[in-house]
Amino acid sequence: MLTEIITNVAIMAAIVIVAAELLTKLTKVGGFWAQFQSWAVSVVVALLASYLGLGIFPTFSFLAVVLYGFGIGLVANGVFDIPLTKTILEWLRARVAEL
């Protein structure tokens, strides 16, 4: 199941990157709004996959699909970089804060 989740998230992130880039060319936005647009695209793509019964999404609730969509948007935007990941792990107390 874990392999299937990782595979689905990676494939959806690739789809979101292409779709968001095309949409950004049409709307000509940049910065935060381009990122926000990408997150919206990722949620819509996840909801569409759930509706069509694709991948892991049909087994999840509506809220879970939206959260996965948001997570896919974070992956597609490159937000999961090392400093952010360390901070999240420190919040979860899975990593000791560096002094």
C-alpha cells in the first residue's frame, strides 16, 4: 500500500507540474499566486482522480482526497525542501532541534 501511495503521489505531482505550468502561461501570474494556482490544480486533479476511480483516491474520504491534493501541490512546488522537513520533524518531536 505504501508503494502505491508513493507512486500515485509522484505521478500526480508530475501531472500537476505540467498542468500548472500551462495554466500559469495562460493566466500570466507569478510568485505566490502561481504557487496558489498550482495548489488549486493539485486539489482539482486529486478530486478528478477520485471521481474517475483512478489510483488510490477512490478509497479515501473527500477530506482525505483534498489533503492529498494539497500535499501533492506541496511536492509539485518543491516546498518539501530540507529546512522545512527538519522543522516539521522537530514539531512532531521526531527530530531533536539543533542548537
